[in-house]
Amino acid sequence: QVQLVESGGGWVQPGGSLRLSCAVSGIAFRLYTMAWYRQAPGKQREWVAEITITRNTNYADSVKGRFTISRENAKNTVYLQMNSLKPEDTAVYSCNARLAPTEYWGQGTQVTVSS
């Protein structure tokens, strides 16, 4: 059974930081490109960042320079370090594992940025 379990979400004031984790089981983690997506209320799901099996990273323009994605294959875990958070970063953040044509999703973790 494949499981992607996100953690680390919560409430933070603008300018603050959070670190999200996504623990993966049931697949050969090291072979999958891992990504983070987010969905704000009333909006479509948005791609945030991805890290390939060779650890190449890509970011949405809206988070570039503030967010960092990383992976730890020994722990089957992908991380998203989020700094300088803004109210517009408020969303449910979900991790995604992709090895075409297969992909898996986690349930998501809520991140709320407000004063």
C-alpha cells in the first residue's frame, strides 16, 4: 500500500518559517520525482516545487528564493522549507510522487499565514 503522509503545517505569522515533511512508503522512493503542490480556498491546485532523482530542483516563480525543496532517500522523505512566508502562501500543501505514467498523492497539510 502506497502512503504519502505530510506533516509540519500550522499557523505562522507573516515573515515566519515552516518546514513541511512528506514521508513515503510502499514505493521505491529513490526512483520518483517528488513535488509539492498547494491549493488555496476557491483556487485551483498550484505546483510549487519539485526535486528529481538526481536532485535537480525547480520552483514556481511565486516561491523562488523563499522555499527550498530537498529529499532524504535514506528516510524516504521529502521536505519543503518555507521562509519569509506571506498571507498568499496560505493553502493546503500536498506532496506528489511521480514516475510516469504513475503518480501518487498525499492528503495534504494546512498552512495558514496570518497576523
